[in-house]
Amino acid sequence: MNKKVILQDLGLKDYKETWDYQEALFKGIVDVKIKNRREQTNIETPNYFLYVEHPHVYTLGKSGDMNNLLVNEAQLKEKEATFYKINRGGDITYHGPGQIVGYPILDLDNFFTDIHKYLRFLEEIVILTLAEYGLKAERSDGETGVWLDVGTPFARKICAMGVRASRWVTMHGFALNVNTDLGYFDLMIPCGIKDKAVTSLNVELGQKEVDVEEVKQKLLRHFEELFEAKLVKEKNPV
């Protein structure tokens, strides 16, 4: 079992370009697993953790409803935003500047083969990180992601999640609003949930801007602890 996870921070990168890169890493892991099974070999499978920030983009999961995007193509262009239908679970999500997006591409055979546990661990990483900023973040029954003031009229989502897994290999991940322009969420029904608001870390803390790099490091520390993993920073691909 390989507990080493290669960390790459891709910076600001186009959504489709990043998606293609994820797919390539994902396929590489799956191919090794297939080879091991067919040829009775025991080649170690790699794991990756990608950090990225996307230009304005809306993505719709496999089970999503197109009606949850409230603008047409011309209006998207006006807002300098793009749109993609993708192969993760969940409904519609927004990504944009000021948001930390994390894509763990893991062979869960190296950790544990339980998708439910995997999603709860991703949520827990965010919950523990927000606790360091004095925020009591929680799960909301039946609604993947991380929320504040769950069970009250003021419930609001601060982190969205959607993953894909095949042969116990994961891709996609989480999007934590840190210094995000929340106005972009008004152009959709976030995750298809009509009666709940969206928030960001800087709004909750009453700050103009929160140190994104500091938040990233806290998330990584909790990731290592929960997954009992060892992160190894690697030079980003060209």
C-alpha cells in the first residue's frame, strides 16, 4: 500500500485543461491496476493531490438538472464564464478566483475501499480547517459538502463536493470558498438546493481577504492526518 501522495499546485488553470489532466492521471492509475490484475504483477500505484484555481466556470454533474443554471450562453459570455457537463456526482457547481479547489486522485486500495468514508474524510478535512478559524462547520443530512448553521433558517454552504470513482480510483473533489465573489452563485441554484445560501471564509470572518496559502497548508495537514498519508510536493507539469 503506497501512502505517498504527490502534491501539485497548478495555480490558475482552465477547467477543461485541468479536467483532461485529471483524466490522464486517473487513467494512468487504473491502467496499472488492470496490468497488476492481468499479469499478476505488484506494481505500486501512484496517488495525487492537485490544488487549482479556476477562471469563472459552471459545471453540471451526471445527475444534475440543466434548469439549475439560470443564465444562457450569451449571459455566461458577458460574465466571462464557461460551462461544462462533467462525469462527477452531484448537481451544478461554480468555480472561480478566490476559491480553493482540491482534486485528490487516489487509489483507495492504498488507503481504504469505502467511498462513503472517503467523502466524510474530505468533509472532515474542511471542518477541521474551518475550526482553526473559529467557525463551527458541519455536515447536512442528505447534502454532501460543508455547511454553517445547519438546521437553522441561516444555513449556508461554504464548501461543495463531487467525486467520481472507478476501480477504487478517485477524481474531482472539493471547492472551498475563501475569497470568492459570491455574486456568481446568483446565476445558478447551487447544487440544486433552492432554499439555502452560499458563503465564503472571508465573509464569515469579516475580512476583505483571507490568506489562501495559509488555508491550503491547514487543509493539507488535516489530509495527511486523516488519510495517514505522506504528501510529497512535485514540480507542476508544463
